[in-house]
Amino acid sequence: MPQATAVPQSVDLSHYLGSDKAAIPIDLEWRKKYYKKVLGKRIIAFVLDYFITFVLSTAGALIIALILNIDIENRDRVIFLLQFVCFILLCALMESSRWQGTFGKYLMKIQITDKEGYSISFLRSIWRNIL
């Protein structure tokens, strides 16, 4: 019959775990530092988005106003409303597309994704832009 060998009560894993080395501390303020780092890119993307998308949405609003033949008295209010709607729809279309962002975000390499990294839905993008 084979003899049973004694099982050691404690195993020294320091060789495998590297306990002789100092542990690298985790910076608890990493999120604040990350947001400060990305803030400049986000501001530039917003400015680019505003000017590029503003021009496109204004052009769309003017074309729609001309097609609908809106009278001069209400034209300013209607163009403003159409411009807002065109802006929201344009941003929502681009953010839910394969671009995953508007022109400014695309140029600044910022992507709008869900938690898994996929493009967000069109309805979620509309809700995101309205808020």
C-alpha cells in the first residue's frame, strides 16, 4: 500500500505572487483626471458640431420653409423651429450610424456607444440630444 504524504499546512506563494515587490497604488482620482484630459477634445468637438451642423440644419430649414411657402410674418419662428428639429435629427442620425458621432466628434475621434461598444439606437440618440 502506498503511504500518504503529509500535506503542508501553509504554502509559500511569495515566489509566484511577487510579494517582494511593492504593489502599484491605484489612483482613486482617475475619473476626474480622465474627464479633465478629455474636456478639451469635447469642447472642440462641440464647437465644430455647432458650426457644421448649424449650417446644414439652417439650409434644411430654409429649404423646407420655401417648399411649404410660409408667410413672412411667421417665417422667422418657423425657421427657428425647423432648424432645431433638423439639428436634433441630423445629430441623432449621425450618432446612431456607423460613424458613432457627429462631424466634430468624428474629427476629434470621440465615439458615442452603448455599454458594449456598439452604436446607440436612433431613439436613444434623439433622447440624448434633446436633453
